Amino acid sequence: MHELSIASAVLETALRHAGGRPVTTVCVRAGAMRQVVPRSLEFYFQIVARDTPCEDAELRLIEVPTELRCRACETSWSPTIPAFRCPRCARADVVITTGQELEVDYIEVEQEETACIAPG
């Protein structure tokens, strides 16, 4: 259910940057460790975006895989199970280098048409 609060925050960010223009696309980068359920996020985004400039926007979700780095031997790897021990030296002193992201990567808005006035 945390997707509802994420959808609300994504909407607020998109609206703040859209400047009142209709939004066509909102792209979100979510790390695998955030455990965002894509269909649930899309569902809640459609609900919270009603009657806003984001109402018809496409929500794109880019899942960023988890990557760890061992502080001792500098080995980097993507865990396939939630184990935080280095596969090379078996130490547990690791740094999460990717996988915790949760951010609006970009938005696309409709461009306002401006009248072209020919010099007279």
C-alpha cells in the first residue's frame, strides 16, 4: 500500500515542474530494494492524477537493480537473494551502490503553441 504515498509524491513533483502544462509522461526510477509493485503504482497514480494536468500522463517505471560493493576487497555484485555477504571474501561489510533510488527521472509536457507573427 506504500504505492499510494509514492504515487502522491510523484504527482506533486510532476505538477510542480510542469508549470500548469498538461503532462504526457512521468518517468520514475525505483530501486529494487524499494519493493515498488509496478501495477499498483500505476493504479494509484491514475487515481491521484484525476482532474490534474497529469490525468492522461503515461507513468513509466524504470527498476534499478540492486548492486553491492564489498568495502574490504572492492568486489561488486548484484545479489540474487537478499544476502549481504561478499561472494569473494565472505565479509558482510558492504555498501549498497544502487537499488535504493526512488525519484522522478523526467517528465514530458505538452508544448504550448505560440502564434507566429510575420513581420509586416
